[in-house]
Amino acid sequence: MVDEQQAITLGHPSYVWRAGQERRLQLARRYAPLEGARILDVGCGLGLYVQALRAYSTDVHGVDVDPARVAEASVTLPNIRVGSAEALPYPDEHFDIILANEVFEHVDDDRAATHEAWRVLKPGGKLVLFVPNRWYPFETHGFYWRGRYHYGNIPLVNYLPDPLRRRLAPHVRAYTRRGLRALFEGLPGNIVVHRQVYAGYDNIVARWPRLGGVLRSISYALERTPLQVLGLSHMLVFEKATPAAR
């Protein structure tokens, strides 16, 4: 697989830590206590979240399907391994917290990835999941048109019927609320929180601070209204049941 096709299929990892990533980390921390926990970042890329999580725990691990990214992250970070979300290289009931930030939309089998996360979670452990929202007005991963891939934020692709959307964006999923929750059907546990979050507009803030600040203020305020449904991503936290609860 050539580098460009790999980037299209797997997505681009985060290269710098910015306000958007920090906000997601703090949202995760609100619902999943990180202090002293054994934590796994699935799809860790270059390890930015692993590095940030180490401020709360020394027992942080990362796994990624791309050996090149794993090699680069391992230069400065411990506990980084090659592996897919559908076949995690860890024993059962091993982690307190699992983070998967914008990863499941890229995997071959998202239901298998969900089951694997459940398998390696300890009873009472939590999976924190961020995935694209089908009702966000833009497809942020680009699309195919007449055999060519086009980068950029493409409006209204996500609103097309499934067969048309799959033709334009076969490389990435976007989830409805019902579709995301369906991944957890039959798994012992419960959904602690399910909400939508808006973008951090980090690129706009970097170029036009005032405009970016206004956009952030407006969009974060919308998260407290019914228009939350149009947010960039779903945030879902799932807690694995304890034996007594099962």
C-alpha cells in the first residue's frame, strides 16, 4: 500500500498537541478516572495521547496497525505495540481504561473491534470512544469522485443514502446514534454517556485567533442545546459489567 493510500485508509495521526486534543482528554477524564489506571490507546498513531495520558498514570500503553508509526512513537515512549483493533495483542481483562479516538471508523470490522475492547477491559473498566457523526454537515475525510480521491471538508456527503455515501467515501464510516450504539448490543455493560462534540477549530484559531475563538464559543454552547446532534463527533463511554452485575 502506497503512503498516500495508507493515509487515506487509516487516517492521519495527530502531529501536534493542541486545544482540541486536550479538550477530548479532559472530557474522557470527566467520565473515566485516569489517575493510576492501566490505560490503552487504540490506534495510538505517533503517541500523542499516550504521552498526555502519562501525566495521570505511568501504566499507559498504545497499539497501532502501522509499524512505521509504532517505530516512531517507540523512540520516546514505552509500551507501544503493533496490532489491530480487531485482534488486540493483550490478555483478557487487562485494562482499566481504553481510549479509541477517531479510530473505529477506519477499521475493517468495527463490531469486532468493539468486542475486542470489551474483552481486554477489566470488569468495571471503561471504553472511551470518539467517532465521526453522520449528521455533521461535512465529511472531513475527503471523498472519491470519478476514480480520484479529493481531500478536504466535503459538504452534505454524510446526508446521502447509504449506498451513495459508501460509493463516495468507502474508506471511512460515519455513525448515526443508533448505528453506534448497535455495536454494543449483547455485550454485558452499560453506556455511561453518549453525546456529540463539536470541533476545536485549532487551525482557524492558529491563523485567525479572534474568529476561531468566536467559533469555539458558539459551537461549544451548541453542545448544551438540541443542536448538539450536528456535532463533529460522537463521544460514547461504555462501562463493562462486573460479574455480579451480569
